[in-house]
Amino acid sequence: MERFIAVDNVCAWPNLTKMPDGAVVATIFNQPTHGGWEGDVECRASRDEGRTWTLRGVPAPHEAETNRMNVAAGLARDGALIVLVSGWDKRPPVGKWENFDDAKTLPNWVCRSADGGQTWERSESVAPPEGGSERIIPFGDIVQLTDGALGACIYGAQSMDKHTSYFYASSDDGRSWSLRGTICQDNGNETAPVVLPDGRLLAAVRTVDDQHLELFESQDQGKTWTNHGPLTLGAQHPAHFLILNDGRILLTYGIRNKGLYGIGARLSDDQGRTWTPPRVLVNLEDTQDGGYPASVQTQDETVITAYYAKGIPAHRRYHMGVIRWRPDEE
């Protein structure tokens, strides 16, 4: 296993996308704070399979007294990079932390790049749930559905202790988005989707109560969902799914238990029906703020997993970390 401080001095919450040109793009929040002040969503690209990263573009530059920080990202069918972005108002200048007590979620931007993340078009074309007053926040991968649409998970925050995980779809290759189904009512927020080879969808939902991951399945392209039970223990979230080159499903997730902060992983070789015992990929030691993994795989079977940490004993700043590893290595 190789481990890197990939992008320094950022809180990140990385989302990884393999691009048609062979690069891996990390879509990240570019400030060293858990959303406490102004900041942008930017794209960093790696052309050496996760070892080094350079700035490629800024899909969502913030407006004054706001930040842009919550994202879902992925490829449209025409190869464009699509990033759904929300954020928060009432954000102070860089370096002056404020909490979120009175802040409101910003309307979602749809950001689209036809040149691999260098230049961007933006619009506000994500329809809120019926009624229009609910705050909605995107998370995870944008996926290509077998009916020709794109799909993404967006959650609504009705209150501090009541969140609903929704599934959104786009029938115009990512330009506009509307609600297709409800994954988890009242007890779900950050949700990771994956499309199985037979067209079924799986989604790992972060629950509101004890913040474990719950597995849901859809057999109708995201319109209706069935709960298949827990994937992790409490305080282990959020998730990312990856279909490996050999067909297995890789689940990675953050671990935030007392005495162990890190990145966990499980594998399924039967399309999500059963899973291997948990494995700790990264021990973040005493970071107290970290996780949010995302993964891609190279042609030689190496998995690139990105995550973030507030700081570890050997590196005391916020950063995006990367590990390069193989699922079957000890």
C-alpha cells in the first residue's frame, strides 16, 4: 500500500471521476475548514494514478459571504463532467470560523464541463421536492442508468433530526434534474449509489439516528426502493461504492468510533447480497475529523482511494489523502 498527502490544506470531501482522457479528477472543497468560511468547489487532476495532483478548474466559485462545498459528480454520456453543487450562506471571510446555526442551504448549481474540468457552464436546474421549501444537498457519484438517464442522490433536510434521501434523475444528459424516487424517508442523508450490471441500483444511506450505513435496492431505475438492512455499525459513514474490474463491489466508508478514526472497506462477490468482514484501510489516529472516501480502479487492478483528514500526528493540517492498494493484498 502506498499513502500520500495528495492535496494539502483543504477539507476536500473528495469525489473521484475517471475521465475519458485517462486522468482521475478529484472534485473537492478547497478550504481547510469544515465549511466554516467562504470557499469554492474545485477540480484537481492526477495523470499518474493518484500520486500527484494539479488544479484543473473551478466548477463552482463562491459568491460573497457564501461557500460552495456539497457535491455529486460524474460523467454524462457525451463525456462531459457534471457536478451538482450546493453550499451555505452567511459564511465569513477566509480564516474567520462561524457555525451553521442561522445559515441556509444555497440553490443547487448544475456545473458542466466539456473539456475535462477546465472551463464550466452553470445553471440552476435541480427541481426541489414538491412544495419547494425543503433544503436539498447533493452527495456521491452521478451514475449512468440503463434506461438512458443519469441518476444522483440528493438529500433533504426538514430539520436537524429529520432528513430524507431522494433519488434524482436527468433525461437530458445532466442538464436538468428532477425527483424520481424516495430512498429513505426521514432517516437518511448522504447516500452513495451504484448501478449493477443487470441494471439494478444499490444505495448506501447514512442514517440520522446512530449514523450507520443502511443498504437499499431499486429494481425500477430508482423509482421505488427496498431496505436490505445495515452495512456498518454506528458512526461508520458515509459510503462509496465501486464496481471492480473483476465484477466485485467495493464498499469504502469512514469510521468515526471512539478509539478508531479511519477508512473501512468491505467486498461483495454476489452483487451485494453478502459482504466480507470489515477491513481498516487507513488509521487516521487522533484526527477527530476525517473520512469521506471515494475510489477508482486502474487497469492493473490498483485501487486509488481518496479521503480527507483534519490532521494526523505526522501532518497537522487538513488535507486530502490518497492510498493506492489492491483489494486482495494483505
